Amino acid sequence: MREKIDDKTLQEAHILLHPIRYRIVELLAEKPMHINEISRVMGDERRFVTYHLRLLEECGFLSSKYKISPEKKSKGKSLKIYKTTERVEQTISKLREQWTK
């Protein structure tokens, strides 16, 4: 009989596997990006992406830091750069492990 997946893992899976959030995590696993890049690649409005980035960061799936832009168009502006954390892989591994038991 398959072991029951604990509530915390289910909650993390629910957050991580939402279609928009999963796509964001996929993009950021390839390379760190700022919100304008993410919005442009996804074709979504910045406000929708902001909501999902905030939730992913609050749950520990993303981290961010500010960096000064070297780009000509935005030179000298502070950009918040997002990247994935180890928690993404940990959660996915935990799901796989519990699912295969």
C-alpha cells in the first residue's frame, strides 16, 4: 500500500505545480532573471507575474537580490533578480520518493 503524502509536501506541491508558477520556476532554473524579462518571455502582464514571484519567494522556492543594471536602456537602475533555490528540487524529490513507495 502506498504511503500517504504528508500535508506539508502536498501544500508545497500545490504552490509549485501551479501552471504559471511552474513555468516561472522552469525559466529561472535556466538563468536568473528580473521581472521584466520573465513577463516578456511568458507574455503575461507584470502584475500577474509579480503575484506569483512573491508567493514563490515567500514559500522559499525563489530567492532574490538587487543588482545595478549595466544595460544601456536601464543603466544605473536597481533590478531585483530572481533565482530558484534548492527547495524546488527538494520538494520534487520528496514527491517522487513518497509517490513511489
